[in-house]
Amino acid sequence: MLLESGGPKVELMPAMALLQAEHAANDAVAAELADMLDDCAGLSKAPAPEALGLVARQYFMLMRRHMAWEEFIVAAIAKEIADQS
């Protein structure tokens, strides 16, 4: 959305590119976790609970880091836009 509306200054474009790449990587981990959870559906025990736990932990760590980084970038862009007004 920011990129389509004129977006941030050129200085922030590398950060925006990083965020887009992280979205793709996070989607891949989310898909892997979803597949593992689908495989567990209807079972009384996960076939590989350690692996499931590791993927779940990885997903939540990635999400926390990504949201913090995105919040930082969005705050910088919001300040930039406010300064232009």
C-alpha cells in the first residue's frame, strides 16, 4: 500500500524490500506449520512432536521479530509523512 501511494523516501526502500522478503519467508514457515498441524488432525499424538514444537517456535520467533521491525519502519514512515505536512 505504501509503495503504491508514492510511498517512503528512497532511503527507506531497502528496508521496505527487506520487509517484503520477510513476508515471503514467513509465509513459507507458516505453510510448513499448517501442513504439520493438518497431519496431526484426528490423531491422539503428533507423529513428531519435537519437530512440530521447533517449527511452531520458529514461526512465533519470526513473527515477533517481523512485527517489531515492521512497527519500526512504519513509525519512521509515519514520522516522515507528518514532517512533510
